Amino acid sequence: MLVLALSFLFSLILLDGCKAQKVQQPQVTPAVVQTPVLEQFEKELTKVVESVSPSVVTVLSRQEVNINPFDEDFPFPFPFQIPQERRSLGSGVIIDYKNGKFYILTNNHVVQNAQKIRVRFDPHMEKDARLVGGDPRTDVAVLEVDAKGIDNPAARVAKLGNSDNLKVGQLVIAIGNPYGLERTVTVGVISALRRSIGLTQYESYIQTDAAINPGNSGGPLVNIKGEVIGINTAIVAEGQGLGFAIPINLARWVADQLIEKGKVVRGWLGVVIQDITPEIAETIGIKEGVLIAQVMPSSPAAKAGLRPGDVIIAINGEKVSEVRDLQFRVMKTKPGTEVTLRIVRDKKETDVKVVVGELPESPPSAEAPQQTENLGLSLRDLTPTEQSRLGVKGVLVMGVVPGSPAYRSGVRPGDVIISVNNQPVDNSTQFWQRIEEIKRAGRDRALILIRRGGNNLFLVLYLR
């Protein structure tokens, strides 16, 4: 990518040179005349690398695991399991120095469940590290290391940028220790922003084509000013040039809480939410916002009177277009704070006051029929307004688990189930009753009539 960038700059220089010469003489200026500009670009790039490299460290973790010597051939508990040491290697970046201690940002998956962690600053300088805290929900962890014996420790602290101001196409540099090759430098661009790839609960990744390989995890992604704008965390094994980094603003927010409190305190509403797909939009008549699929019992949302089917379109006057908009705003809201949600219910906009709670370690599950797990269906009753607009009674499909019987049958979010085996269903209770009757009769499928896109369609719903 650096070669491409340089080639691009080189071509621009040649074009400018050609334009200037048309006035004087039709002679091609030798490329060597333009090298000072390229040399300056190269010089600035190396300055960035030299300024950031001292902040980058290698993170070595060790975990003892017990191995059954008979493995799968002897699946029963064995009294003399053999302890083995599992080692992992990653990267980290120094983000603070105070009271004689370094604070190092890395990925949680690099140090999770480790019995021993060491940090290598240079080939001949390695120290024990203490895990300050880790956050699996964002894959961020913070290490503390005694800086004694390290020259000019304050100079090793990295400069942090502002990941909220990033733009696609910006040049970026990834520094880390892929395969143990310390302080390897690769160059690329920001390919996309706000990516979700299903790795963690809170995702808004920076996508880059700068080469990121195993061992880069936890290392910095920096801009051409030498500021850390992301923490490299993931690659797509099947794809070339697909790397992902946690935005530094999110990573720093998590790190500050881990350092101050030893844990991350997040705001919580207690709802299961989803984006409005085109199919759902056509069914409910609302194109933008976040749809509430379920409300946790006794949650802040339940106490405020929020219901499944409500569409949240703003929080404290700020527009909400997709799930992550609401998710991140609520997450960063201090528990106990009252917020105003603008919702749409039965085609009418209204404001609902909610006192944000604290996200528990294990949030309670929403109440839902057991059959939801069996078929992979999440349903809710149509509101009177929706029934009137659609001209049918039935149940709205809120979600379908990929790979589930319902998914294999072709059922999709936004569908309205009108009947089961030619028997009408007016609500979700009736639907599940019909399904149970069919199962008790020993059958493994049912004929359902759905409304999709204004048209009726029969599908065979597999029950296993």
C-alpha cells in the first residue's frame, strides 16, 4: 500500500512537471528532479514510525491447562491429567505513565485467563505485568508494569488521537509483533468505518487494508501525525487486506474505567433491540429508528412502560438511526441518569422518560416462549393500528435465528404469520398452541400462510 501511495504521489508530480514544461519546451523533465518531494514524504513517514515505536510492546501470556492423556478415546474423568503450558503472544501500546507505573492497552483475548503475563519493551528488557482489568464486551484490557530501570519512561507514552474524526481513505500505519517479529510496520488506508463483524457485544470497528497478522492484536493503528487512532484486534482469515481495529476513543473510555474502578460501568435500559430492515419497515410503516423486540422484566425500560414494537427514534433529542447509535449512547450514560426517549407507538410519536440502570454482569433474559428456541422465531402480536393498515390479523416475526428450522423454512423478519395449517392465528399464544398440537400429532412440519410485501405466501415450516 505504501508503494501504491508513493506511486500515486509520484504520478501527480510528473503530471505537474509536464504542465509546467508546455510553456517552455516539449522536453520531459527527468524524474530525478522530483525525488526531493518523495524523499520528504518518506522522511516524514519514518519520523512517525520512530516516534511511535518506543510505545509499542510485546505481550507474552502463559496459561496452564490440564490435558486428558487419553483425549477422546477415554472421555471419562481421569485422575492424573497432565498439566501443559499454553503460551500466547500479542502486542500492546503504552497509554500512560504515572507513579512509576506504565499502563498498557492491549486486547482482552491476548491475556484472558493467563496465569502469568510479561511485557517486552526491548530485546533485552522484559518485565512482569499485572492485569488491571479486562473487558470481554469490547475486547480491551489494561496492564500495569513497573517502569523502574527504563530510561526516560514518560517519552514512551503514545499520543492518542480522536477516532471520531476519521475519514475513509486516510493513511494509517499498523505497528505490532506479528508471529513474534517485533515492531513490524505496515502501511495502508482506512477502508471503512463503523464495521460490525460479530466478535464482541459493542462493535464499531475501523477497517483497514494495512497488513495485520496474528501477534498484531493489541498493537496500535496510527495516523500520519503519529497519533494512535485504533487498537488492532482482528483479521479475516479468508480475506486479504481485511483488518479491524477498535476505535481509540472507545478503547480509552474502557481503559480509564478499568484503571479507576477495576471494572467497566455501563448504562442499561433492559431491551432487546434490532435495526429496521426494509421488510420490517414495509410492515410497520416506519423506515428509521430502532425496534424494541423484547423488554427485560423489572428493567428500567419495563418500569418506564416501554413495550415490544415501540420504535425509538431519538435519545435526548439526538437522532437514532441504528442499533449501535442507541447502544453506545446508553452505554456511556451514567447509571441513575434520566434520559428522554422519543418513540413511535401506534403511529404516534411520544416522549418516554427512563432512568438508566447499570448493566449487570449477566443481564436477565427476556421472557419468551420456550418454542422460540426450538424454532428460532421471535414473535409479537400485531397492534390494532397495524392490523387495520395490513387488513389482516396475525403475528409479526421480529427475528429469526440463522440456521434454525424457521430460517431454513424461509421465514424472515418482517413476515406476518396469518394461519397455521389453514387455521387463523390472531396472536402469538394461538400460534404456539397450533404448533404444539401439530407436534403432539407426531408431525414435523406445518403449512403457514404469511404476508410479505403486501402479498400472501405459503411456506412449509419445519418443526425440527
